[in-house]
Amino acid sequence: MAQTVFRNVAIVDGSGAPPFRGEVLVQGNRIQAISRAAGALSAPSAEEVDGGGATLMPGLVEAHAHPSFADTSTIEALGLIPPEEHTLLAMKNVRVLLDHGFTSLFSAAAAKPRLDVVIRNAINAGDIPGPRMLAASPEMTVTGGLGDVRLHHHHRESFAVIADGADEFRRAARHFVREGVDTLKINPSGDEYVPSARAKHTVMTEAEVAAVCEVARSRGRRVAAHARSAESVKMSLRNGVEVLFHATLSDAEALEMLEAAKDRVFVAPTLGITYTSLFEAKDHGAPPPADVARALEHELKVGCDNMKALRRRGVRVLPGGDYGFTWNPIGRNARDLEHFVELLGYTPMDALVAATALGAQLMMRGDELGQVREGFLADLLLVDGDPSKDVRILQDKGRLLAIMKDGEFHKRPPAARATYAIAAE
Ligand SMILES: [Zn+2]
């Protein structure tokens, strides 16, 4: 079995423990041994990597990824991309995510029904480079909800699937389970950019949410919800949704319910998209209309207060920011860690834990992923600098000296840092 040994590294293990100097031996796809003493790990046939004091840490987990979004300024534009081009685009995007240190991604919806599934399968088969991936359905939404971009007078494709009534939602959910998704995505609330369904509006009915959750439960799948309004959060929790996206406008009762479910639910506020829509979209020629900007400003403030409260209550709050728009492009995903520090008051180390060990729990592999620990899967980043002091380092892919996924280098360390041992004859 192939072996790699990292020596002379500062280990940030993902648990929140202070960094320590040491060595890590990878055998096959797992971390075989960790030593705090220099030269203690003997591995004569291993590839030697001299970290030169760089940081070795777990690969990052993106909790709200859209591998098939196209960095467009509108969601309507996604419907115009033919399936063939769209598949190639998604293939490129997952490589970009891995290039930027994300070794796992939780998809928050595919832009066409089978895109996530085929990309996940190709990654797992070793046919294309990409992170570990949980594949999602398209967004299941109601007529007039987020993702319904149809026009009354002629046909227009959407990135969402529109259903009305419990029967239609049940049929759609069964359909996507048949096609192989890990996660069913629903849009129970609206969004500030949708005039007919704003963030504060709850547009799915209890019966519709229940129908999707029932399908998921019966097939061992999970449901993720675009839930900005307080009522959409509560409706989701009442019916067994486990991944709450946004949850920004939660009220006191919603916070109580999230806390009561903290051992099974995850919250990803997606600060990246809200922050950049509010402050940076204008630099890309797409400023939000004044009423939308006012609402986003309110949502960002209330949302940050709510995330701080949820964290105090022990709810797992994860970075992952809806990257995939012109002003919030794929590849910038690590910026969400900076938002956690700047907007939510996380220490850099706590932001790293959220993006690694807690993210691994979202991937349903918390017992073998997301930490530099003996026996864990070898998803590792060798980083120039100390991200536990400054998470912004992670946004510069030039400072990711090496990227290892499942024991294999996606990005090899610079030649000066790696030497190949010649096995004794
Ligand atoms: Zn999203």
C-alpha cells in the first residue's frame, strides 16, 4: 500500500486543539500514525514530504455547494444551458472546489435533475477529479416560489422543479430518489429576490413538506430546506428536515425547536451570498433593487444574531455560502470562514472546526472524516501559514501547498518539499 509521511509540520487536527508540531504517516487512504516527536515515524518506502513548518490540516467541507451553478447573475440563465454543456461545467466546478482545498461538498441542489448524480458517480469511479460529494435533487418549489422562473405566455426552463400539492411533491421526491440523489432539496420559504415569494413568506404547505420527508424517511435519504422564514424553519423541523439552509429569520420558537433537534440537524446560513449581494453585486453591474437591499440588510443582521444564538445553544452552524453567482463565484468558498470570524465572532480555530470536523458530520462521516486523527480518511491540506490564526490564508489557493484526498495527492507538494525514498534492494 502506498505510504506518504509528512514531517516538520504544524498539525491543526480539526478538533479545536491547539496546533502541535509533529509528523503524519498516511497509508493507503487512511492516516496510519501521528507522532509529536521528530523522526519517530519510520516508513522506509514512504514518499517523504518535508513540510518546512507549514500547517497540515483536514480538507475543507463546503456545506452549501452548487456544483452546477454557472457564476451567472440570474437564476434564469441556468435554464438556458443545454445539458451537455452543463455537465462539462459541473465537472469543471467540482475540480475548482478541490483545487481550492474543499475535499468534501454537500450539494444544496443541482441545476438539472441528474447533474449532481452523474458528477458524484464519476468522482467516485475515479473518472474525474472532485471532492467527496453528496448529490442533491433540483430545488423542489411551488408555483411562484423561488426557482419558478416560468412566464405566463411562453415556455422557459428553470433550475427548479415545480410541484403543487402533496401528491406532486411525493412523485417528484420518489423520482429523484430513483435517479440516485442523496438529498432531497425543498424551498419552503421564498427569497428576497423573488417578488412573489419573499424571504419572510412560507410558500409550501405542511402537507407538501411532510410528503417529501416521508419519502426521504422511507428510503434512508435526507431533506435539505431553503428556509428563511421563521415558519418555514418550524415546518421543516416538525416534519423531519435535517439540513436547514439560511434559517435567518428564525423567531424565538424556531430557535427553541432548532436547539431541541441539535443532535440531528445542521444549519448553514450561507453568509457569502447575502454579504456579497448586499455589498459587492453592484461592482458587477447587478446592484439589488433598493427594496431588496433593505430587506437583505435586515436579514443579514437578524441572521447573524440568530446564528450566534444557535451556536450558544449548541446547534451545529456550518460555513458554506451559495457560491455560484457572478459576484459570489465558485472557488471563493473559503471566504465563508472569514465571514464566520468577522460577522459571527468565531475564533479562526472555531471556524476551522466548523469547516472540517463538523462538516464531516454533515457528510455523515464524522467518525472517519474531517480530522487529522489516526484511522481517519486522509483528506489533508498542507498550508503555507497558520490558518488557525488567520483563516483568510485559505482563500489563496497558492498557499495550499498540497491537497490530498483519500490518500492521493490532487495537488502535489512543491518538489523541494517532497523526496521519493528508494526502497532498499
Ligand atoms: Zn443555494
